[in-house]
Amino acid sequence: MRRSFHLAGILLGIVLSLTGCGSYFSQPFSVQEARLGEQTSVTKKLQKAPQPVEPIVVGVYKFRDQTGQYKPTENGSTFSTAVTQGATTILIKALEDSKWFVPIERENLSNLLNERNIIRSTRKEYRKTKNPNEPQLPPLLYAGIILEGGIVSYDSNIVTGGLGARYFGIGGATQYRQDRITVYLRAVSTSSGKILKTVYVSKTILSQSLSANFFRYVNFKRLLEAETGYTRNEPAQLAVTEAIEKAVNSLIVEGVEDKLWKAKGDTAAIDTWVAEYHAEKETAANTRLYDRYFKERRGKAAITAKVGGALISGDYADAELTYTTELGGKWFLNPYLNMNLSVQKMDLSNGAAFVEGLNAVNLSTEVILLPFESFTPFLFGGAGMVSNDEFEKTLFKFQYGAGIEYLLSDTVGVQVDATHNLVMSDELDNVVQGKRDDQYFTFSVGVNWYFDRLFKKKEHKKKIKKETSVDNQKKK
């Protein structure tokens, strides 16, 4: 009976572990009817963009897969392409959704010309026999801009990984894989052949799988085996659509900024629209592969406040953990290196044998190992002075330590650190005994407030407003 309850609890745990997986509980059990195509996260942004003063007539001859990449499989590849071959149609739909462009048929121009020839010949015959006043066929629209480019790369398995465990026949595993596509889009002037603007967009494609299984003999010659799981693959077509829509949106904004075309509406709204794109572009410029954000996250200075515990290692036994508080500042020489100065208040105790309140001043050099990451370890070392509350005794010391910091934002970080303080005297606990000098350890949790970066952001916004006002004065 006890084993049965144990087994039921294990199975229940497996089921509950899957309750957060929406895909697992949304399994298709019936045939689904045709539905309208899904919208991406960029579609609404494209549709809500400011409208143009006058839509631009553009021609798209071809915008296809230029990679030649075949769909990867576990045993090699198949003859099915990894990327859709209908990217031209996707681009034309994105141009229509933006309301900035009037796309004209150029992909199958021969079909259009053949059909117009049929219309001409039919009207010619009709004009001879029935209606001599039959109007001529109107001329075709011509494009002022041609959009070129394509899907230039498909990189499969840029990141793969997983996690699994098994214990007494109970196990679970998860795996993931990430691919990436890259899209280039350029606008070419038909009057001069000049390339007006080129934009570049990349999009990752995520595949995930989760499985859980149970394999165990529950009784003599009775085996219980169960298995469940699911796999979810991001559709490559939706990834291509999102990348193309993002490229069209980028082309519109950069064209407005370079005065290739004009947007109508409130000037402040247009400036905000352009500023948001600039902020996104700045973030993208500092983001490397695997979504690693390489940008100075911290300001040039910081104020630090810490609390924790202190532990003496001197001539007495039975050291007790006591309190410590610390307040200080940091000054960055570069993203990796800073100087910090702090004042510290603490108690050191060996029970009834020794208890004393101490004050310390610490000057240290700190090395941040991963300054561009949100989560980073750091090392520090330096020198200082420690004295009792009456300042009757002042001793020189060295300190070194290590810690970990996590940035909640560009201005606030939390840290945990440990410090080893080497006092250059054996008089810290008021007893001189043996050859070793006294020491003490501190363990702290603190908050860092960084500043000086906010002023840069404000200056950047003021610069944009100043340039906009100058442009408006020129227009007037």
C-alpha cells in the first residue's frame, strides 16, 4: 500500500510538472478548418506607423531565398528547402499593410504583358466590327523605386542544448534548438540607379521538446511504463514574415530620417516614432550573437550601502558572528576597473572573552569580470585602517575578496561579497600571543546605485529635439 501511494505521488508530480506547458494541454484532437493567417508581433507596429504624405510606387521583381539551404534532419538533410520560396509575396503583403507603398506587379511581368496583348487584340477586333470608339488600354504604372534583396542566410543549430535526469526509473528531459535567418532589403532609385537605403534584419527560430517517462517494476513480473511529452517548433514562414515586416518598417523610418520620403501628422509624434527606432537600433548595435548585450551598463560613479556579518580570527577561541554595516562610493576608470572608498562600522566578538566595536576605512581596487552582463562576478583588493570606537587604537590592514552582482536596471544593482581582512598587528583583540597577526572576515549583501548615465540619455533626447526644431525652421 505504501508503495502504491509512493507511485501515485510520483505520477502526480510528473503531471503537475507539465501544467505550465500550454502546448501540452492544447493538443489537436480534431481536424481544424482553414483560418486566416496569423499576424506577427511586427504587423500591428507596421499598421500603426504614421502615414505618408504620398504613397510611393515600388516594384519588386524578386525577393527570394538566396541561401540554397535544405531542411536539416538528424540523418543529414532532405530535398525540401529550409526557407519559404514565396518571400516576394510576403514582402508585397508587408508593403500593402504599411500603407506607405503602392506595389506593382513585376514578379510575373510576362504574364501581365501577355494578358494585355490579348486585351489589345480583342479590342482591336471589336473596334473594327462593332465599336470604332473603343478606348485604348491605359498605360502601366512605372515604379520610382525598386526593392531588391532577399533571404541571404539560414544558419541551423546556432544554439543547441538540453537537460535530463533519471532516478529509479523516473526521468524527464528537455531539449532545444535555435536557428537563424537573415534578410537584407534595399531601395534602388529607377531614375539614377542609386541605392537609396539598405536595411538588415535577423530573426531566430526556436524548437523545443519536453518529455517525461516512468519505467519501474511495481510487483513481481509486473512492469509499469509510461511516457509523455511534446515538441514545439516555431514556423519558419512566420519567422520570415516577421523579419521582412521588420525590414519594411526599418526602411520606412530610415527613409523619413534621411528625407527620402515624408510622413504626415503631428511633428512630435513623428519625432517620438523616430526616437523609439533609434533606441531600438542602439540596443541592436550593442547586442552580439546569442543575445549578449555589450554596452556600458553602469554609470561612471556609484553609491554603495551594505549590511552583513563579521567574524574575527584572533587569539581567542569561540568567535561569534556579529553585525557590520558599510557605506561607500565607486569611481570607474573603465568598464572593467574602478576605485572604491568606504567606511565601515562593526562589532567583533569572542563571547565573554572579547567584545569591541570597531570602525574601518577601506580603499580598494575592484575588477568586474563581465561588465556588459547583468550577472557578473568581481574581485577586489586594497588597504585600509581599523580603529576602536574611542579611536585609541588604529591599525593598518590589507583586504581582498570576491563577490557577485546582479543588475536590476542600468542604475540599480544588488551584490553579495565576502572579504578577508589582514590586520598588520596582533593587537586587534587586545592580546599579543603567537606569531600570527589578527584577522577578520566580513560577509555582506548590498545595493549599488549608479549615476551619470541618465544625463547622457537626456543629452541625446535634447539633441534630437534641437535637430528637429532646426529642420522645422528651415522648412518655414
